[in-house]
Amino acid sequence: MTRRALITGITGQDGSYLAEHLLGLGYEVHGIVRRVALEDPARRFNRLAHVLERLTIHPASLESYASLFSIFSRHEFDECYHLAAQSFVAESFADGFSTLNTNINGTHYMLAALRELQPGCRFYFAGSSEMFGKVAEVPQNEETRFHPRSPYGISKVAGFDLTRNYREAYGMFCASGILFNHESPRRGFEFVTRKITSTVARIKAGLADELRLGNLDARRDWGHAADYVRAMRLMLVRDESDDYVVATGGTHTVREFCERAFARAGLDWERHVRVDERFYRPAEVDLLVGDSSKARRELGWEPRYNFEQLVDEMVDADLRAVMGDKKEA
Ligand code: G4F
């Protein structure tokens, strides 16, 4: 029987890779998007343009329990991937209230509506390494204590706790992935990796000369989003629900990302990168590196991309995009 999946956040980086992955496995894929997105399809669905005709899109808002209830009362799902969130950490410092409202209530509404109407639907929650924050140990695994350092991280800890509580209190199949940073050519421009690779391309094309960044010493465990969405599904096809760290286990500084990205385009990063205090955060998460041995052992998951392949793919894609734009201009 064809399995039917619902994805919140389907227009984002992870949502688009997950939709492709599930379609490739023969799933019927549905997505929730806000009504405003439907009014601007060319921009909002750009990551999904190649598969859009194969998807069923429902207008709904994570801020409205009634709109989610309405979808679950009309359509039955086998699996629900809850990816939608305000996911930019820096923005969560600027507007903590709306990050907490959207991320916590949105997750709670999803779980409550499922419990009411489809308690048998399997639920995936997009947890984050930001939950570890001021890390208690290195590397971090499923047992590591949470100490979030941003409103975003706090909202993800609450979502994680809600998800576990629905599993324990109501016996629902609820799993959380604790995903470390995952990037790709579809990453939003506000995140540091895409900010770097898109600016590298603009510098190479002569459209910009400098790149202003914050903390170059921050370290992240960067993987590829296409690898990480495979882990999400593997969590939902197990006999029992559980929580898993998904990470490469490798760590690099923002400086090292710059070095590799500029070199890929034949540029010297030190000639173009400037440190700008405006991009520092009130509280930083300095050393995130994940121990994903449980996911590798129990899910049979492992990443296919390494750090260098990830950076090169992102730079190459941005170079192609900028050169294409220049030709058209
Ligand atoms: O790319 P970032 O903005 O990602 P961050 O904060 O690690 O969060 C991402 O990964 C999380 C998983 O751990 C997700 F949960 C979250 O939703 C998001 O996807 O920043 C990475 C690092 C930070 O330490 C930041 O201080 O890069 C540093 N950085 C230095 N200069 C910068 C900049 N970050 C941004 N966005 N812009 C800068 O100019």
C-alpha cells in the first residue's frame, strides 16, 4: 500500500529534500504551507519546482490549531514530519517572543491534533544540536544534558520534551531527530555557509568585494541536508519510536569554511573577509560536534558527503547561478 506522508516546512531546505526522497520511495507526499506562500508560488516554491506537480499542498498555519485540525480531519497520514519552525538563531535573539510562540505552540498544536484525530500516525520532530548549547561534554550524544543558549534552542528543547511526553503519556509513535547543522545549495542566505558561498560567487563575478562575518572561531559539525533527511525517515519506520543524534562527527570553524570556499573559486579568503561585531551573538555555542553512533547502529544511517564535498557543491552551485544571472543581464 502506498504510504502517505505530511511535511510541515515543505518549502524549506529540508522539506524539499525530504519530499524528493519520499517521492523516490513511492510515497504520496502532502505539505502544509501558509496561505501567503500560495500567493507567491514562483518565489516560495523555488526549491520544489521540479516536483511540485507530484505534491498535494494544503494551506494552513502552525499558529492556528483549527487549520491543522481541519487537515487531519479530512486526510489520513501514515507519517508526519514536523520541520516547520523559525529556525534562524540570530533572529530568535531579535524576536524571542515570536520564535517561542511559533515553535512551541506549532509543535504542540500538531501533536494535540494528531492525538485527537490520528493517534496512529507516526510523528517526527525536528530537534536541533542548538539544544546542547553550552555543551556539557564533547561530542554530544542522546544522553548529553541540554543547556540551550538562545530562544531558538529553548523552543527546540520544549518541542523535544513535548514530543517525548506524547510518546510516554499517550503511547504515540513520536521520534525526535537531534540534527546537527546541515547545509546544501538550497540553504537560506542568512545562514553562515550560504552567506559565504553566495558571496564568494558574487566576488568571483566582480559583483562584490568583501564578506562581513561575525565569530570566525565558532565550530560546527556541518553535514549535507540530503543525507540528513534519509535519517528522518529511517526513524519513522522502526518498530519503536526513539530519539537520535544525526551528525558527521567532524568539526570545522567558520574560518575553515571560508578558506575552502574561497579556494574553490580560486580566491584568497583573507583579502575579502572582514570581521564585523554586528554578526556576533549575545551568547554563542562554541563547539558542537555530534556522536551519531546510535543512529549508525540502529538505523543503519551514515552520511555520504564529507565536509569538502559539501563546500565544493555549494560554491559550484552559487557560481553557476551568478554566472547564469550575469549572462541574462
Ligand atoms: O549558520 P548559522 O546561522 O547556524 P546555527 O546558528 O548554527 O543554526 C543552524 O543550525 C542549527 C543546528 O545546530 C539549527 F538548529 C538552526 O536552525 C540552524 O539551521 O551560524 C553558524 C555559526 C554561528 O556560530 C554563528 O555565530 O556561524 C557563526 N557566524 C559567524 N558569522 C555567523 C556569521 N552566522 C551567520 N548566520 N552570519 C554570520 O555573518
